[in-house]
Amino acid sequence: MATTVGPVSSEIRAAFGQRVRGLRLARGLSQEQTALRAGFSARYLSDVERGARNVGLENISLLASALEIRLAELFDDSAIDTSTRRSP
């Protein structure tokens, strides 16, 4: 099994953060509103959106609830360049 490390890992975090930001903005929510709904600090959400945090599964679920979307909607990886990923 291949291990994802280094630049690919940070690319995934950045793409996920962009996805969260896009979904938040599409719903007309501020970072503060979204963070409050999820039970996060605004700083934590900012870090997620900038790709500075490796978000755990429980927090991903809280984000989906805060955005009032299905969990799967957070994982649209079409924005991620997969050409640098290693095959298993």
C-alpha cells in the first residue's frame, strides 16, 4: 500500500479546504457562522480552508452538518491533480 506524504498530502489538504470554502460561500455563510454551527473556533475553520489542518473524520462530519450537506459532497476530488499520486 502506498503512503501519501509531503507535497501530495498538502495538496489534498489545500483542495479539501478550497472545497469547504466554496461550499460555505455558496451558502452565504461567514467563517464565524460556519464555525459556530460546527462547534469550532473561527481560527480552526480558517486553518482548514487554508489547508493548514489535517482534519479528522469527526470534524469532517461536523463540517458537513454545519454546511447542511451530505458528507460525500465534501469529497469532490475533481480539483485535485492526481498525476502525482502513487499507485497502490
